[in-house]
Amino acid sequence: MRPSLDDLRAQRPDLSLALYAMTPGGGVTLEIYDDGQVYTFTGATEAEAILAAFPPPPETPPATTPDSVFD
């Protein structure tokens, strides 16, 4: 899934967000303001900048069953 700024705003209404690009065709910057702190993330696109700030959780491997009760 490609996250959007609207998705992020809906999921995290407690954060203040700024998304901008200073150079046409250049990278995108996402600034997150939280409790007096500013966190900056960049990416080639809006989605990449958001994923840099909020990477998806690692996939959990499926639970394996032992071959026998003694394993």
C-alpha cells in the first residue's frame, strides 16, 4: 500500500505535518512536529518520505509446528 498524507493525517491526528518539495522534480521533505520537536524525512516521492518516517512493521514468519512433540 502506498501511504498518502491524508492517510497519515487520519492515523495520527496528534502530529503536525508539513510536506514540501523545494526543487521541481527533486526530492520531497516530510516534517513532523511533535511536542516541540521537529523530525525531518526525505524521499523521492510523498510515499517514500512517509515510509521513511513510518516504515511498515516487519513481517512475522509463520509459526512452525515441530515435527514431533519431542522437538
